[in-house]
Amino acid sequence: MLQQGHQLTAQAWGAGAERAIAGAPALLGAHDDWSDFDSPAFADSLPPRIKDARRRNPALRLPATGRMVDSLIPAILEQKVTVFEAHRGYAGLLRKFGAPAPGAGTHAQIPAELRLAPTPQQWTAIPSWEWHAAGVGPQRSATIMRMLRSSSGLERLAQLPAEEAGKKLQSIPGIGVWTAAEVTQRTHGDPDQVAVGDFHLAAYVGWALAGKAVDDPGMLELLEPWRGQRQRVVRMLQLSGFRKPTFGPRMSISDHRRH
């Protein structure tokens, strides 16, 4: 992607170039419609903090990748660990088992170290000890393997409405409401689904909207007036600059890769 002023130019190389170009507008959020959120009646229902965040971020768009497996694997890796641990594990697996991107090292605009995510077939060929070496425990790696057995059918879920796709994802053991929401936010640009079960989100939303920590049911109750736009409301809260009070130690990072 090259940006010049308000214009973006997409260029692609390799076997998937045509599909990449076709999906570029959605990836950039070109189909993300904020008209309901920005309508006067809806805007009047929002707290001042959210109104101000929207005013300062009028061009925010929710991207839609349309790629289920490529979104599922990072989301599963993020289950019950810190973002740092999940990103470290994914990056390690990508460096070891991902192929160089087309043009990497030969095209001036493509970093030499850029790599493609493994294909479903390549993911399934990764042995158990390599998952362990990347810091991915057996529960998460087993969930990924179960998911990959249905990978061809899963890609068709990108054509369904986000809510329906999320429910079908939850039929796979190990994929719950949190993972499904994380995935449809990425694949569909889902404006509504909220990551119930997130380690921090409920308390954050509670402090921002009610001045106190709440649990997941409490968060959903607070967000209910904006059903259909709840993810947009959460995004605006995160862009508002609000920080919840901190109490006690942070979640610790465990490293069992050498055990």
C-alpha cells in the first residue's frame, strides 16, 4: 500500500496477487458504514467521551480481511495468555515455517524479511515440539489442529453475516465466544460483537461508562443501548484516551519453552 495524500495505491505480486487486490478495499475499511453510528439520534445517546473521540477520529474504519484461517490462528494463540506471549509465539512460527513473500529481497518496496503465513497444510505439518518451543501449550495447538481439519469449509464463513459466522465457529471445541468475536472483528469488520471473556475489557468498559469495574454481564448491560454498534462504541472508548485505575500487579508472563 502506498499513500499519497488522500489516495492509496495497492500493488501485489505472486500467485495471490489478484485476490489481494480484489480484497484491498475491504481490508482498508472502504465498505465499513458508520452512517447509523453518526446519525443525530444515535450520536445524542452517546456519552461525551465517545462523542469527542468520534469527532477526533472521523476517518476510522473497521477493516475486513475475509480470511478466516489467517484470523483464527492468531486469535487462538491469544487465548488465556498476554498479547506479548501470543505475538512472540506467532512470530517465531512464522519465521520458521512461513515462506518468503513474493518479491521479498528482490523488490525495493518489499522488506527482505517479509514472510507469508503458513498454509493450512503447512500449519498441520508443524510437529508438537515446535509448538512447545514457540511457547504454545498443547490446548491451544490442539484447538488449531481441530480447526484446520475444517479449514476449507471455514473460509466459506466469510460470506455469512458476522453473527452467524461467529455462532458456527463456536461449534469447534476450544473456540468460544471470545475467540469468535475476535475473529469476526477481523474477518468481517464486525461493528457489534464484543470480546466477552477478555481479561481486561469488562473492567475497562465498566470504569469508562459507570465509574466502577464490572464483569462480562455487567459490560453487556452497559453496552446494550448501542446494540448493533457495540464494537464501534468500544473502539471509540479506546481512542478517547481513557485509562482505568490500576490495582495490584499485572498479569505475569510465563515462559515454559525450555521445559
